[in-house]
Amino acid sequence: MTSFKRVGMILLSGTAVAALSACGADDIASPGSGGNITINNPAPSPSPSPSPSPSPSPTPGVTPAADCPTGTTKGDTNGTTITGPTGEYLICTLPAKISSNLELPYEQGLLYRMAGRVDVGDDGGPTKTASDTNVTLKIDPGVIIYADAGPTWLAVNRGNKLNAVGTADKPIIFTSKDNVLGLTSDSSSGQWGGVVLMGRGQVTDCESPSATPGTTACERQTEGAADPAVYGGDDNVTSSGDLEYIQIRYSGYALSPDNELQSLTPEAIGSDTVIDHYMSYNSSDDGAEFFGGHPHLKHYIVVGDEDDAMDSDTGTKARFQYAIVVQRQGIGDTMIEADTDNATASDIPRQDTRVSNFTFIDRSPNNSDKASILLRGQTDYSLLNGILVSPDNPCLRISDPATLQAADASKDENGPPVFKSMVMQCASTKYVGSDTNGTVTAAQVEAAFGSGSNNNNDSFTPSLTDTIIDGANELAVPVSDPKASDPFFDTVSYIGAVKDANDTWYKGWTCNSAAVDFGSTNGACTTLPVYDN
């Protein structure tokens, strides 16, 4: 998040260029460094149960496929294959620009490679026109795409789509070259860029100072991109694609300290974009960061990120249901960082993010943002049916009096944050105020949460099993119907992300680590799964 007008979001093309930092006022983003980052962590607390183990163990002996699909090129600068613990694979390199529809089929013994920035189509501008390239990159279940180390990323430009639809048995995996080679550990991160979806939705903090926020004149440039990577417009509906059963591992390459990429960056995407069953693993920055538009997500998992799990600003109106966040011990910042304390905080559209059915396990020191959840600027936010386990940190911080202002439709303002059926385990200091843009006291933050009303409880004793599954205490909490907040949500009978042992939506397509064992049949995050054709 920024405390000044942002020039864009995070990336670059070919060679790294300097970019803006992601911080706000007195809140400093987590530092990073280029390449692999290895940190020796103490044992997680609370400890994942059962103890993580690859299940089943990777099966070595994969042999290279015979040839690459049309539209890709065989090999890299070192040869035609790559060998790791699971076997030898044919390398099929993606072009720097995908100029026509391209399908990447799964075949055992074949890996796809990104050698730098890979563009899907050309930018079509803020509105749909006859000149749109309308390119779709289709990725089939089971496909693994690895990225060369450094500033390598997938850029899906406005007017084009990424249709990457995996299955519970065969997720699609974006990962690093080191992961293929068997060189990653549970502390590795920051080895490549990430995936960026650029849409035509409304944004604020316009690049042009003369543009009106939320209009087609208000556009933003993706941070650090040497070549144009522009997003924004006034279409909050149109789809940028379909992403289902996706893992993004070891992303978040650092261009310079405080200037990193993250796993997934939806920029001004429309509500028809499908993001369902998404996992970020060990991003050196955010699990995902959302800029403007109307992103709608279900089954959202972030494990081991080193900054924020859900970072959102520039007028986004996001919806999340069924969210799991588990940090590594002593690593990471907030569960949620929302909006910015900058001069454009009052721009319309105002951010309005709503999250239902979440389980957050905070194991970080929260040195930068000072609490597990940071709501700032003039954001509107709703947290429903959630569990926050943060025994060593304050739970909630509000950093701007305007975040608590009354509803005013003329300002696109829905009023103070909403908390319903949310339970928290916090440190002895539960709430943090701020004097960033005027004074917010800890007492005001406490009153905004309202423990004892709306089924909220800030002195909750968790009874979670296997780190994330509701126990007796969680199942005893009265539930609020999230559909009353937004029709996107499912009506539920429980708080948290996982109701019981029969609720297995997170299994199969995820990977296991020291931070949390999902019981995945696809094994550990440090290795590649091996499927039959």
C-alpha cells in the first residue's frame, strides 16, 4: 500500500527497474531481497498437527516427453531438458508475447518455462474496442509452469484472458526453477515474479493528475514495468479469465528493498472473473494484492507469505469467502491490510471489501502494521463469521478517524467497519489506534469491534484441530448469514473456513509444509507432484 499517488504496481520487463515502495504513512512494508531467501525459523506455534510429511512421497523417474506443443519452443539456453528429484522433463518455453489463442496441455515429462515477462495479448485500453486482441491463454489441469529466477512474470493485458482451470486431483502450479531442481525448502521465497491480471474496472489514485477517479480516464501503470502494463477503466463486470485449483509458489521477487512482486495481483478485474481454489505459498511479499475493480474469490489460501495475506486498495470492492491464512513462525505482517493513508484516500469509488468464513493463524511479530488486521484510509470493510488466532499480537488496528465515519451515499461511504460473528484470541493489548491522520484511540477501535455484541468475542479460546478445522468452541458461536451482506456469499451454518473433518475443500489440490499440513495427496510444497497422463 502507498501513502502517495502510486505510479503503478510492481513489475518490470527484461531488466529490473526501480519501482515505488508499498507502504503507507507510518506503516512500512516488509523488506525483501532479490533471489532465494532462506530463513531458519523456530518451530511453529501453534504447531501444525499432524506433523507435515509428503504424502505420497514423490516418485522419481519421470522421463522427458517427445516434443513441445505448437506455440512453445523446445529447451532453454542450457539444453532441452531439466532434471530434478522427480525425474527429467522436456522444457517447453513460452514466447515473450502470446499473440493468438494458446493451449498448454498436460503431458507427463513436460514442463513449461517462462524466461522473463510473458504477455498475454496486447493492451486493449480502458474500453472494449474492435482492436482488442482477445487472446486467451488456456492451461490444462496438471500443468506445471516454472519461471527463471528474477523478474519473470505473467502479464494478462486488458482485453485478454487467462483460463487456468485445474482440478482437485490435478492443480495447476506456477513455481520457480529451484523448486523443479529440488533446491527449495520451507523457508525459500522470492525466486520469481508472479501472475498479474489487468482489467478495465474502476480505480482511484489515477496516474494522470487531471483524470477523474473511477472513469475511463483513470488508469494506472503496473509498478516497475519497463514497458506498458496498464489497468483501469469503468467496467467492473467483464471477466479477465477463470483461475481454479491454482498454486503459486515461491514468488515475490524483490527488485530492491521494499519493492517486491507478489503471488497474484488482480488489477481492476471485473466480477465475472473467476478465482476459486487459489493457494499462495511462500510469497516474499503479499499472498495477493488487489487494486480496484470488483474481484470475487472463494476458497482462498495463503501460507507463509512475508508481508500481508490480503492487501487491497485504490477503490477495490472485493468479496472473499472461505479463506485460510497460516503464517510461518516469526515471518510475515498482517492478515489484512486495507487501503492507504494518502492524499487520495477520499477518492470515489471507496474501497468496500467483505470477507466471510475465514480462519487466520497469525505467527508473525507484526512489526510494521502493529496488529493482525490493519484498516486505514477511508476503507469500508466487513468481517463475518471469522476466527483470528493471534496470541502474541494485538488483533485490530484502525489508523484513520475517517475509517469510522458515518455512512454517506454521496461519498460512496458505507459507515464504520462491520464485524459479525467474529472471534479473536489476542495478546494482552488487543487494539491499537493511531495518530497518522488525526487521532484514533485504542478505545475507539475496541468500540468499533464491539465484543459482546453481534456474536463477536475478543477473549475467545480456540479449539481448532489440525490447525484449521473448527472444534467445539468454534461450532458453538452463533452464525451471521453473509448473504445478507452480499448475494455472492453462500449461506453457512458455521464460522471459520473449515467446518469439520468432513469439510475437505482444501485437500488434494494444495501442498503440505512445515507451516501447515493440509493432508494433501499431492505431497510437499518443496517437490513437484507426479501424475499419470
